Amino acid sequence: MKNVLIVFYSLLLCAVWTTVAGALEIRSLSPSAGEPGARVAITGGPFPTDVEILFGSEILLPDQHENNRLVFTAPALPEGDYLVLARSAADTSPAGFTFRMVEPAPWIQGLSPTRMDECTHEDERQVVISGRYFQPGAQVLVNEAAVPVESVGAEEISFLLPPLPGGMHRVQVVSPSGKASLAHSLQVSNIPEIQSVTIGDDQVNYYEVIISGKNFQFNSRLLVNGEVIRGVSAMRPSTEFVQVIDCRTLHYTRYPVSREPRQVALQIVNPGGEQSAVFTATIP
């Protein structure tokens, strides 16, 4: 009888040992905090081939599977604490670890366009930001000042760029929680450009030259064959002068010596020294 009891207890201990040894034990979780998309490793096991990972209420399959190690990708879930367990058809880990999901900061991949002229109409100043982790209610900052946002998607934001002087400007996205993206640069060009020259009002001893282009400024200078033409405020009777109509148009009043057409070199110089290319026109 004694021998029978010894055999019975031996078999019982073997069964208990086998059960404990085969349990889906999790010994570590690394890292224990991160953003959606983070790579997370579980050690423990042994992990059978049908093992799956319980991440809160989500069921995940491991990206990498080894007998004593699993690697998975943190899912896109709101910020908070999530219990992580391992589960197979036959067993579930008796205890797990907590993973702290951290809200990612907005990430800007690019801007479109990355360059804009200083002289633009409102409907030409739309900028689209592409990236990730854009939250509803996100703000766009240009040079650290908030600007009106037209639309916000998870991977795209559109906004209207306010009138800005020429130069490089910083664009950022800020989530409602206050997390900010790294700044991206947007260039505003104030380099003048002459695109066309036409004849306007024609009088007996003078006529008007209409110069069309972009990035003209209120006190831009017009050079004709290298000579500066006076502005309308400094004009004298029967002398040539130039009037800035808007950032796209100049009116140049010209008193020709003769009405014979000839080539004339025109150039615009802005107050900051920015110069247009020389435009050659054939006019009287």
C-alpha cells in the first residue's frame, strides 16, 4: 500500500510540474510605454505557435515569434494604460503587464507648396500639410502665431497662409493637448518679376506703358536702360514717371523723343534690393 501511495504522489507532482512549466508566463514587457506603432517585446513562455496577445480589448498577433519571446506592434489607441496578456487555445497567462500608451506628437512630412510669392490673392494662399497624428481641434502655427485652419484630417491639414513678408517662415502643428510638431519651413518670395509689357493710353506727346508681373512693392523702383524713373510723387511736368497700381501692375508714363520703336531694357528693384531679371521690350 505504501508503494502505491508513493507512485500516486509522484505522478501528481509530475502533473503539477508539467502544468506550471507549460503556463503562458510573462516575465517582462519592454518598453512599458510608447506611442502607437512602437515595437514591444514580451519575454516568458513557453509560447505555443497559436499564441496571441491581448492588448486591453484588442487581440494582436505577434510580428516575431520565438519559444520564449514575442514581438508585437502597439496598436493605434487613445492615451492610457492597457493590460497585456498572452493567450493560446489551451491557456491564458495568469498575470500580465501594463503598457502605457502615450499620445504621439504631430508629425509633419511635408508642405505643399513649400514656396509662395509675397504677391498672392487669398485663394492662392492655401497650404496643405501632410503627415501623421493630426488630432481634431489641432492648431497650425506660423511663426508661433495661430492661423485659420480650413480642414483637419488624421494625415492632412489645410490652412490659409496670411500675408507675410519675404523670407523663411516656420510652420508647426499643435494638438489640443499641447504637443507640437517640429517646425517646417515655408519660403515667401519677394523677388519682383516682369511678365509682360503693353501699350496703354496714348496721348500726343506721351503714352502709358503697362508693366505686368508680380511682387511689386509700393516703393519699387523702375530702371529704364539702367536709369531710375521717378515715382508719381516726385514727378515734374513733361517728365517720365512710374506709378505702382498694385503688386502686379506698374504704369510707366513715357515721353518719347520719336515714335520709332526701339528696344528698351526694363528692370524692377524692390526696397530691400531684390531685383527682377531685365525685360527687353520694343516700344517707341
